[in-house]
Amino acid sequence: MFFKMLLHYHYAGSDPAIYCRLDHFTLCPFHRDSDNQDDNDPLRSKLLLVFMSSLMSLFTHCPMCKENSPGRLRRTMGTFVEIDQNCKHCGFQRSWQNQPLIDKTPAGNLLLSAGIVFAGTSPTKVLRVLKSINCYTITTRTFLNHQKKFLQPAIKTVWTKNRNNIVQKLKETNKHKELVFGGDGRCDSPGHCAKYGSYTIQDLTINKVLDVQFVQSNEVPSSVHMENEGLVRCVQFLESENLVMKTIVTDRHTQINKWLKENQEHVDHRFDVWHLAKNSVPALKLNKVVSQKAFVRDVKKMSPSQQTYGVEVYHSIVNQFAPKMYAYSYTGIYCRLILAALHYNENSGRKHAKTSTGQLQYTVKFPKAKKGGHVVRRVNTAATYEYVTELLTETLRLCENNVDEEPFDVPDPLSSRWEKPDKREAVALFRSRFNH
């Protein structure tokens, strides 16, 4: 028994009265209810999982003469299914497809790929889930083609639009000359051998991510320089938009401290209190705080009010879109960083949730570190995902226009500095080593 994701029922016959659809798991004549979706719009149509036997049972008799005329599964292409029915009694013919085509691309296939990326999930796991229940689905190669041709360009376009709107609002309110930023870096893996590093600049006043710069380790002398290079690129972006940085709050990164001191003398550089306190814990245990001149000096630069808590929250969202346990391509992880920024910007101002009677909602947690103690936390309103609708709309537009472009400038791979060995020679050497 096979499952099939049904995206759009459409019976192609000569008589409009023959058209019918499967709506809310019941077969009914084709008509438009007051709350019915637009069947020509893939974003508004409902998707269903239907057993193949149940689907083929709709094609057992000719809709014209009512004689026995079983349909034939003509072809499948991922989630796309096409069924032919030819009646030998009256000559009636029809070809039925379960979803619309967008410039020869099945809409269901494209939407499945988009859902995987825009939700920040793993394509390998999602496709494995569908295959495990015998559901027709796309291949990994098809997903990668969709991602490169449509999804990543859509992410770039929507992010650019979102970021430009934030910049424009700052300029309209005349706040672009006295901005307070928080910045922090993130590597794609723990330790000192990271391949990728990102740096995020956030406006701490409006609590929005304004820029995310991405650095590959071969673009700098070593991976420890990626965070500083990310900040430099963020500052260059701010200057290109005529945004004046009055204050910036960061951690105690020595390279960043040095660069800001030498190149941004007018900027008030402050240190995040949490990072300062975190670094001081080992020293406190050893009673060496007073003897650490650098620590004493940095205490004077603690930020009095604004902290980088929002950037840390953004990084926690990044961990959902791009977990460090998985490896991604340069463009793949950069797009997931941007998706996390879009999600954060849309939901950074969520309000305190209320009960049906208007009472503010709180929840009580019992963290292990509290050893039986409790923590009271406020409950926020549910997250929204309007940015996903924007991304899907842009994806369909790119597909309809058959746009094929590289979304980002990608640096040379790390292996480009070395000569690539001949595969046959490498395999022969490998086999000779393990055969002795």
C-alpha cells in the first residue's frame, strides 16, 4: 500500500460538469464554498495524504457512460502523479494530475523542498520519513536543485528587503545617527578548527538583527580571525547605509577590542556584563581577580544598561536552523543564518500572553541546577511565520520566471590550495596499503 501527497485534484475532461475534487477527505462535486481556497494558487491549496488504493478507486468507471473503465497510473515524479483513463465503450479520455505544474516543475515537489529549508529541518530525515511510510517523494538531488535554483535566491531577496525596511525606519525616525549595537560571533563547530564563522550586529534599541556576515576560514589568516573579520564587514555595511554607530556592546575578544580602538575611535565600546562575569568565575575561585590587570581594566568598560542578550537569543535560534552537529555548504549555512534572523526579527517583540479572562500568563520551571528550586517565567504569545509566506511567494515567482542565478559570492573551497590527486591512483594506493 502506498501513500500519496495530494496537492490538487483536477480531472481534465471535456465537460466542466465532470470536474470534481477531494475536499476535507470527502468526495464532493466541484464548487466554491465561502471558505474555499483558490485551487490555482499552490500556497492556498490544502495538501492531503491519500492511500493509492483509495485514489485509484475514483477511476474505476467512466464518468460519461458509467461502464467499467479502470484508470492507469501513467507516471510519477516525486510527489507528482498522473493518471490516464480511456473508456473502450464510449471513447471518453482524460488525464488527471494531482498538482499544478509551475514551468514544468511540480508545485508539490517545490513546496516540499521549500518547507524543509524554511523550517530549518534536515532534508535527509524528512525524505527518509516519507520513504519509510512508502510515500512518493522527491530525491535528494531534486531537493538540492530546488535549493540552489529557487530557495536560496528567495532567501537572499526576502532578507535584503527585510533589512532595507529596518534601515529605512531608522532613517525616518532620525535614529540612524545615535545607534547602540550589540555584536557577537559564532563558529560552525566548537574548538579552534572551525571552517565557518559568522558575526551578527543587532540594534539593541529596537531589538532587531541588522546584519549577519559570514566568513570562511581561508579568507583570513586562521579561524581565530573570523570573528574580527565579521565585525569589520558589519561595520562596512553600516557605513554604506550611513548608519552611525554610537555605542557597541561585545564580549572581551582581544582582536575586536584592538580593532575598534584603532579604527573606530568615536565609538563607545562596552563589554557585555554576562561575558565579563562568566570569564571571572575561574579567577574568583583562585582569588586572583585583583591581580588580573586586564580584568580590572575591562570592568570599567562594562555596559551599564544594554547587553548582548538578544544576540545570544538569536544564536539559540540559529542552533535550530543550523545545528553544529551537521555539515552544510557555504551557501547552505549562510541561508540558514539568514532564516534565523528573519524569524528573530518577526518575533522579537512578542507580547505577554493573557488568559481568556485577561490575566497575564506565567509558567513555573524546575531547573536541575536549582536542586528543587523553581523559576517563574512569563509566557509570550505564539510565534508567527509571516516571513515563510514571503519566502514561498518569492520562490514561486522565481520558478514561474525560470530564474537561474547564484545567490551569493562563494569563496574558493578550503581544498583549492592543494593539488587534487588522481582518483584512480588514490584508490590504488588505498587498496595496496590494506591488502598487505
